Amino acid sequence: MMRTRPLKVALLGCGVVGSEVARIMTTHADDLAARIGAPVELAGIAVRRPDRVREGVPAELVTTDATALVKRGDIDVVVEVIGGIEPARTLITTAFEHGASVVSANKALVAQDGAALHAAAEEQGADLYYEAAVAGAIPLVRPLRESLVGDKVNRVLGIVNGTTNFILDRMDSSGAGYSEALDEATALGYAEADPTADVEGFDAAAKAAILAGIAFHTRVRLDDVHREGLTEVTAADIASAKRMGCTVKLLAICERAADGLSVTARVHPAMIPLSHPLASVREAYNAVFVEADAAGQLMFYGPGAGGSPTASAVLGDLVAACRNKLNGGRGPGESAYTRLPVGPMGEVVTRYHISLDVADKPGVLAQVATVFAEHGVSIDTVRQTGKDGHGAATGVSADGGGGASLVVVTHRASDAALSATVETLRQLDTVRGVASIMRVEGE
Amino acid sequence: MMRTRPLKVALLGCGVVGSEVARIMTTHADDLAARIGAPVELAGIAVRRPDRVREGVPAELVTTDATALVKRGDIDVVVEVIGGIEPARTLITTAFEHGASVVSANKALVAQDGAALHAAAEEQGADLYYEAAVAGAIPLVRPLRESLVGDKVNRVLGIVNGTTNFILDRMDSSGAGYSEALDEATALGYAEADPTADVEGFDAAAKAAILAGIAFHTRVRLDDVHREGLTEVTAADIASAKRMGCTVKLLAICERAADGLSVTARVHPAMIPLSHPLASVREAYNAVFVEADAAGQLMFYGPGAGGSPTASAVLGDLVAACRNKLNGGRGPGESAYTRLPVGPMGEVVTRYHISLDVADKPGVLAQVATVFAEHGVSIDTVRQTGKDGHGAATGVSADGGGGASLVVVTHRASDAALSATVETLRQLDTVRGVASIMRVEGE
């Protein structure tokens, strides 16, 4: 039954992921052929630095001319693992124009230009797959695009960046500060020399945009995602979370609004209860919850990055693209028919943990509570502590000039209401500063 | 772009799952049409008892003649949610003969006759999908068949039966015995009036056969799966597990042998450490670990049964089958090319927790330890307890005629070696009985 002409694959990029893709394609060639129904052949590998020896990568296939490779005309599937916007975007578009399907691991590009790429694929009757762009080896794009396509997804919530999870895990387990934990992550290879994309939440935001778009069948661009990194998370925040029976995670949260008329997507640090399954996601692992009308609550867990896991996702997509080339089928295209607008952060409703530096004198709590009430933000719990670490008295302090810390946890409120509350609090004479504001999720 | 002739769907069975499928197809018709690219229409619903009123199910579509329905010739996709072997098997085969693709939630049938059903589908160029047959709404069949198709899966380990997990969870949390916990499960609707299929492990074994076949690209039949139910799990076993920092779960475990030349599939109760993520899977939830060469360790978690979750899985498959009808593609067929044989239970290597009733007199431990050593089974830990609950002395008991309990936990050993060990132990005068043997997994 197996045809003999092999399917030809061009590999763009041969770094940590690409070299692993090449290795598996070579060592598992027989398995891949059996699973696809035809042999699959690595026809060329485009790299920037051909002099770098890559173990197990056939040297005769290496070229620096990626454009010529994707223009060859005999390539069935192009695998793009370069990353970044250009030249990846132009190469992918050129690949479609020359009849190839594309498998990409490029979250930044898919998040920014997914709609245009899908349109280019559609025009040529080609496939665009990108499981590897989100959460490494964890099947998430395919389950959302295909398994849950008959359901109504209301929420996607998870840890989608391994670097920041490693840092927060270290801060939580050792009491280390952010800088110290980042240094450890860098030393162990979990953080890049320039960690901006991870620690400022850009990487997670790109994934949130992709997941929200698929989950809600609408277009969500990177710019639509509210983004806060973890550089301002302090050891004191982690300690405060612990006192509440919580831990701090950098979460990506995509939600359908209660009225169903809009969606939101955001990335920020948040406290979650230790009893929540995401609380026990350690080191650089990823985990994502999906809540759907009929399916209920699902969780997907696994390694969110790394050469081998990402290569696993790429190869799954490669087999799908090859099978379609062989059988004439088509992978799912862009599904954005709901045209649901992406709402502003102010519309997001959640709980908040606010830490205030206040004067340790009578009436402060009453003043603060009044401000919350005036903005319609209901308080769940309040905890006061003197600067010396002892509990401060609620307005019965012996030292009227001293400082104290006041921690307020609210009930659910809109981000807009909370922001207005904090704005007013800052103007109180008795509030010396807002030490931190953190959302509380997963309850 | 959307064609106007609707795709026609025949629904076989309208119980808990079927009625939910019909309801969602009606209420979400517009969404399904947008996602498929053509409207999808419920063309007929075959039931045994047409007089039973089903809310939201169009009465004019109901028929008792399932055979006539699948023979109509204008049906694009048949959804089979009857369960059991016949008449489901004949109806599905007839559906293929009349050009339809089939979506089934029937684990027993797929486990028993999957190869023949796949062949029948293949012959007609039709699709056979069955995500709902394993672990309800949790995407597991598609991730294994498609997402991980470029990887090498070595192990699938999980909780795939909600009824038994509910029972074990109750036994663990309340100290209840098996019968009491089963009664509670029955009262709450988690167990059927005849719970045999669940508590004897038949349901989990069918799922294990399906998962092993997909994971290892070979044929695994229901009869190939070693099966032990949980009816003999006692409150004492659960208590003993707790003392070890473990809990007891009914696990389905599919493994590639260390030499890669065979696979095994088994279902049995096992102790797992409380630190293992499966230990915290509560009530009727399911969770499955998949270990693959490149991907590493993945986990999938969610509701493993129930009308809505199962309907979610059915609808995902229905959209896929409809899209293929529309675009000319094909879902994955049977992949059994590795032809790996299924090894006997004796080849399985794991750890064991053995509880012995022994005479409380000098030399017993030495005797028992000698038997283990003679069979090449290495002991990890031993714990002795007097019948009165106090610690028994290792051969220095004041009461040479009394009874004691001896708990042995082994290192990894083959099931054959362990069985031979236990056989010899039973022949010792000092061993009055083997109270329980339980495997220890997930370490």
C-alpha cells in the first residue's frame, strides 16, 4: 500500500529543536514512514552558521540559502523552527506559494500574524500546523482545535512559560528574591542570557493570544493581551501568599465574559491556593486548564519547552501534514467566525490581594475600608502587621507615628473598580504606599 | 463559502449521552455549521423505547428501526452511543457499507473488534472515530493517535474508571470498607445497579486495550489485558498504604518491555505515593500519564464519564468526520504495523506490597526473607505488627503461639518471580495466610 516516492521535508533552523527534529526523522524513519503511509525524507536544512557541526545532522543537506530551499518546488512540508518574525514570515509565505504545507513552532509569529498565515495557507490549499508554538510537547492546540471543536470553551487558564515557573518555584521553595532565583535559572539553562521575553511575559502573552483565538473562534492579537511580568514579585509577596495558603504563579488566562459578548486574555502573576492542581506544577513544567460547557474541567500537563519535547510536537504535526498531502485532506484552518471583541483589562473580574504600607494609628482601617466600599469593592479579609513584625492594633496603637502593613483580600471585583480603589487609597495621608497588588485566581 | 446541503447525522441510542448529543446539535447548530463549513442535521434517532419522552429531542426523528436508519443511504455520519457488542457492531458495519463514517463511544466493541471495524471503514474510505470510548471528555485518543504520532510512547498509566476511583477515594477518606463505599457510589449514581463491569475492571481493561493498541501501534485485544478488580481491596489495605505514604488506585498500565520486543497491558489496584499526581485524583475523575521518548511525561486530566463530557468527545469527533466528508480527507486508520506481541503478566516488572499473617515466634522473618532471596526478589522494607496492633518482636516475642502481621515491600521484580515467592511462602508452617498482595506503582 505504501507509495515509494518519499515526501520531502525542508527544515528551517537547526538549533536545539531543529537538530532534534532532524535526529528523530533519521533514526525513526521507518516508524514515520509506516505511520504516514509513505517514506519521508529530509530534503534540506537551512541554517545561519553552516560551520557549526551538529551531531547526527547530515552535512550534505545543510544550506545557508533558506529562500532557495523553500522555492525548490519539490518540498511537501516546510518545518520552521527559526523563531522570531523575519525571516520566518517571508519564508513561510514563500513556502505556501510553492505548494508546501508548513509546521511551525513560532509562537511570536503565529500570535502576531496567524490570520495572514492561515489565509496564505488557505489560498494554496495547504496546511498550517503549530502545536509546538504553545506549551512544548503538551497537546493543547490540537485538543482545542479538534477534540473540543464541538464544545463551547469558556476559560483557558494555565502556566505556559517554564522559565518563569522555575523562578517562582525557587522563590517559593527557598525564600529567594527574584534576582537570585533568576540567576539560578540562568545558570541551569532555564533562562536565556536576555530573559526579557520570558520574565516580562511576552512569551506567555503570545501563547495566550494563540490559545484565546482558538478557544473562542475569534481573532486575538498579541496586543490584545494584557501583560504583566514577574520582575516586581518580591519575596514578601511569596511569603504573604504562603500565609494565605497560596503560592504565586505567572498565569495566562483567557476568558469568555459572563455575558458572552466579549473575551479577555491576560498574563500576570497571581496567587493560587495550594490545593489547586496548578500550585504543584514545579520547575519548568507547564500545565493548562480548559473549562468547557459540556466537557467540564480538563487539565493538560507536561514539559513546556526543550529540544526533545518541542520536536515531539513538531513531528506530530509533520505526520499530520504529510498524511494530508498523501490523502488529499486538510487540517483545520483559522476559525474566527464568532468575531467576539477582546475586552479591556478593566472588564476582567477577579479577586485581589493588596498590601498597603500605612500609618500605625487609630482609624486607618476604617478609612481604608471606606474607600473600598465607596468603589463597590467588597473586602473578604484584612490582616494588619506592625513594621516590627508584630500584629498592629486596629487603631489602638501606642505609637501613633509608626508604620504598619495592611493586607486586604477582596471578593470578586472588576479590574476597573479595583484600580479606582487603589488610586483613591494612594491619596490618603495615612496610606504611605501600595506595596503590591496581586490577583487571586483558581478558587 | 458554506455549502447549503446539510451533512446528515444518524444517532443510534438516546440515553444519557445520546440525548446530550442531540441537545447540543440542536442548540449549537450555528456554531457546528461554522466550524464544519456546512450545516449539520440530525436525520434520525434510533431508540429501543420510543415512548420515553426525552426533553429537547425532536420526536419526529425518533425511530425504533436502527437498521433502516443506517441503510438510508443519505447519512453522512452515524453516531453510535448504544454500547455493548450487538446490535452496535452490525449497525456500524452496515453504516460503513452504506457510505457513512462512524463516531462511536463504545469501548467494549472497539476493544474487542477494533481491527475489524477499522478494516471495514478502510474498505469504504470512511472514518472511524472513538475519542469518547476512553476517559470521557479527556482528549486522549486523538493526542495519542495524532499529536504523539511522531514520538515513541513507552508507557501509558492512569485512572480510567470513575466508579472505582470514587469507591477508592471514599475508602481512603472515610476509612469505609469496600461494600459501604460501593453502596454510597450506587446511591449517588456513580455505580450502576450491576457494578460488575466497573468493579471487576472490565471497563478499565477495554480502555487499556484501546490505549495500548494506539500507543504501541500494535493489536491489543481485551483478552490480552491482565485484569484484577477492586472487590478484594480492604480497609486494611488502604490503611497499610497510608502508613507507607501511599493511597490505592485502580490503574490501567500499558508498557513497552525494556527490550522493546513486546508490550504488556494490565488493570489492577495498586499503591501509589501521595506525592504522585494521580494520588490527588478524586471522586469520579480520570487522569492518564503518557511517557514518550521525546515528549517526556505528559498528563491528561478531567471528567472520565457522564452524559455531557462524553457528548463533548462525540461532538469533537463528529466535526472531524464531517470535515473529512466535506474536504475529502481521512482520519487516521488502524496503525498496527509494529506487530509487537502482548507479553504475559509474568513478564511485568514492578514493586510489591505483601501482607502476611504469620506466627509470632522467633525466626519467622529470617524464614520469610530466605524465601524472597531464593526467588531473586529483593526486599526493600519489612514491618511487623502483633495481632493486637502493637509492634511484634522480630523473633523475640513473649508469646510464641500468637499471631502477627508481616508486611514486606519489595524492590522491582517480575510478576512471575513474585508469584513463585508467594507460592513458596504459602507452604511455610509459620505463614498462616497471605492477607494481600498489592503492586506499588508510580515511583
